[in-house]
Amino acid sequence: MQRTLARKIRLSGIGVHSGHAATATIMPAACNTGVRFVRIDIEDRDNMIDARFDAVTDTALCTCIGNDDGVKVSTIEHLMAALAGCGIDNALVEVDGPEVPIMDGSAAPFIEALLAAGTVEQDEPLRVIRILKPVSITLNDKTAELLPTDQFEIEYDIDFADSAIGKQHRFERFTGDAFVRSYANARTFCTLGDVEALRKIGFARGGTLQNAIVVDAGRVLNRGGLRHRDEFVRHKMLDAVGDLALAGVPIIGRYRGVRAGHDMTNRLLHALFADPTAWRYEEIEDRGAIAPDYEIHEQPANLACA
């Protein structure tokens, strides 16, 4: 069955690119609503945006969605991953500006709040997308594809020049609460050179060592180091979970990414929906029977920041 939150929650922080204070209030929503964002600071035009792949307006540095009136919300991917990881299908997200707060650069603060709020089962079957045949996008040295499987899986390869990151590979079948336990607290990352370049063009004004991993010449600059040995590829998988959630319902299939990011995942969803022979909707009442990856049994102890 579908799920929503048992009560509303509010999280405040900073916008990683604007550097301005940002607040997101996540509230229960009716069956078949999906996830919708509302810009409460805008009143003179339509301020609601559906969290859908075809509402994505920009994928540079983060995922940004917008509506026909030009209203936008950016950096939604970590919150979307948290909602998907907690099995929340319907939610209304009010934001007081153009960015979702970055929090600690991971999905953990969102998930901790969502798990504390609890969920409510709703009187409608859960609809999922089953992948029927491979769909693939390749652009230069980047690849993103969806393959048929019986559950949600992700396989990811990254390759960065800085030796602190380097090459990493990971594969995961997202059964039980695997996402929450192993990926929720993996933080976004960049090089020190990236930070300096981005700030010169007006980005990353809110970025700090408290909300991102920063590496330089083979060193991790954050006090305390990494939360996972392969935290970099885990974060890329977290991003993929959030971006794939823009399909509107859970996907039953394997996502494979090679040097992929927000742009490649969004291109892949466009390619998927453009080919009606590659997928189909299915309705299920017992999500544990077919989509166990989104079933959370208890709050994991390792969600706290390391």
C-alpha cells in the first residue's frame, strides 16, 4: 500500500549554493499525490512543482525542478532519496526559498526526521515501474542504464583524478533497510579547486567542511575523515536513488552508472518513458513482496554523523 508521513516535520539549514538560510517543511499528503514542492515565498504565480523527471530544469551541480511559471527549487536529490529510502510515496514539501537546505551534505538528517515522524499506510495500492528491457544512455565516457531485475539494485563506477577519490566500484541490492543503513550518511564531495572555482562564479557560497567532503592532492580535509572507506561512490548511489525517485514511483530494476551523475540519470528517465515497450506499471498491496528496498523496520544506530 502507499504511505505518507504520520505528522509534519521541519528542517532548517543553509542553501549550499546561495549561502542563505533555508527551511523545508515536509507534510503528509493524500493518496496518489506523489511528492510536490511548494515555494511559500512566492504568491504572485503558481508556486507548486511536481517532483518529476520532466520538471527538471537544471542538473549542473545538483538537481533543480521548475514549473511553467518559472518557479524553481534546487538541490532536491538528498531529500528525494530520503523519502524513497523511507518508503514515503506521498508528501508535500514547503520551502521558503529556491534551495532545499543542504544539512550535512547527506540524506541522514532528513531520514532521522522522517523516521521520528513515522509513516501511515494509505488505502491505495502502491504503483511501481517494472523494467522490461535494457535502456541505456552513453555520452562520451559516461553511461547510465536500467536493466530488468526482480528488485531495486544499483551498480556504480566512479573515476576521479584526485587520488583521495580515485576509482571506486560498488553494487547493492537494496533489500530491507540497506539504503538507510549503508548510504544515507554518505556526503557530497568536491575538490578544493572546485570550491574555489565555483565561488568565483557565484556557487557553493554555503559550502563548508560541515556539509561536504573536500579533498586536495590526495588528502581528505575534513576533520574525522570519511564515514565509509568508499563514501564517494556511496554518495553517488545516494544521488541516483534521489534522481530515480523522479520517475514518480519506485522502480523495479537495476540502475548502472559509470561516471554518471544527475544529468545522465535524468536523460535515462527521459529515454525510459519515451519507450513504452521498456517498462510497465504494476500495482502491489504488499511492498515487501516486490519492493523490499523501501521497507524500514527500525531506526539504524549508524545514522548519526561520524
